[in-house]
Amino acid sequence: MRNRLILFAAAALAVLPAQIAGRQQTQAPAVKVAAPKPFSSDRISVVVQGSGRDVILIPGLTASRDMWRSTVAAVPGYRYHLVQVNGFAGHAARGNASGPVVDPVAKEIARYIAEQRLQRPALIGHSMGGTLAMMVAARQPQAVGKVMVVDMLPRPAGMFGGGLSLFGGIAERLAATPEGRRALGNLIGRFGADDPHKISDSDVVARATHDLGRTDLTAELPRIIAPMTVLFATPGADTREHALAVEDYRHGYSGARTARLRPIPRSGHMIIYDQPARFRAEVKQFLGG
């Protein structure tokens, strides 16, 4: 009996170091991954709010990131990245003070996604922000999880029956005088301004408008592989203008394999303000799907 106890104890002692080693291996601290460095850009700034899956919110021409505040509050459970384009809504122009605006800003948003190591975030963009979202999704298709475009065609000039292209050519001259700046503000007022008290840099607005007038993403739509929802405003389902808007958007997005078109009746360009309950419901469905 005593010999059996000695043998059992010896066996237990032989196994014990392996068990201890295994326990120590299991309890070893995980390797810490360095957090991304703070993002720095002279063309955009980004404010992060909330936690959960990543959603990038991009405002339109002249607009402030504050336009998304009510949406963020109404649709919690996500980590929102609120983009601000420099030169709009009271923010200094900095890197947007000369040259093209739209394409460089799209590249900065793509760089933000890469440098902050975001895993296929959702992109929601209104007006010019929708153009920026489509640019990123078409040119960095693997980096984007899903896209919502709010009231913007792939060819922005189509929003004005082609007039935006002509307007883009004279925008710089309009911005040269106080009278021209007032005319500029009136002409683009329906295109994205959300706070008349936050003055945008008229030269940045002029060049961004010039860029939009010469942008056509139609040929790039097939490159977008992320699911895409397109909201667009109409005056009402029983109007001739509604039918024309539906046709314009069907034609404009015919090359987008993943596009889902959603008309928003009884709304102007600023759907987020004109139909807030409907807009939030669409965002919830889009993000939850």
C-alpha cells in the first residue's frame, strides 16, 4: 500500500510542472496592439462619438458636421466618426485654401479609414458628402462595408439639369465680390447649407462647386461592391416631379449593382430636417441590415 502511495505521489509530481507551465501559458498577458496615432489632416477634421460598429458621417457642401447630431442621438449603439470639411461652416480653409477640393478630401477620408484601422465602416454622406462616400467606396472597395447616399446623383450636375457645370465655371468670379458671394450663397443654398450663422469660405465653396460640376461617377459605380442605399427627395408621390425624380435616379444609378433606391416624398434637399422621423428610420434600417 505504501509503495502504491509513493508511486502515485511520484506520478503526480511528474505531471505537476507541466500543469503549472500550461496554467502559466494560459494566464500569460495578451500582446498589446498599439492604438492608432491621432489623425492629422489639413483638409478635414473628425470627431468620434459613441461605441460600436464604425459609421462615418460626411456632410454636404457648406455644411457642418453638427447636422448629424440629432441622428447620432436617435440611433445609438455605433461609433460615429463625424467629418468636417475645412473651409465650410466657419472652419478655416487650411489645406483647402487652393486647388481642387472634392477629390483630395475623398482621399483624406480613405486615409482616415486606413490609418485608424477601421474595419469596413459604413459611410453616410449627404449631397457632396454622398459624392465623397461614393468616391471612397468605388476607389477603395475593400475598405467600405456599406454606403448610404442622401440626395445626390453620380453626376452632380444632374441635380441642376446640367446647370451646375456652367455654374462651376463662373463660381470663382462670383466669389470675388460681396455681391457675388451673396449670389453664390443663394445659388447653392439648397445644395447643403444647414446653418446660415456658420459662414463658409466662399472661395472654397466656389472651387468645390467647380469640382462637383465636372464630376461624373457613372463609370465608377460598378466598382462599388458594398451594399448601397440611395435616399432622394421628392415633393410627393402624386406629383409629376416625383415621377421625374424616380426616373432620374433609376437612370443615374443603373450601373450600380448594389444600389437600393428609396424616394422620400414631401421633402426638399435637406431630408434630415424636412423628414427627420423618416430619415432616422431609414438610417436605423440601413445600419441594422
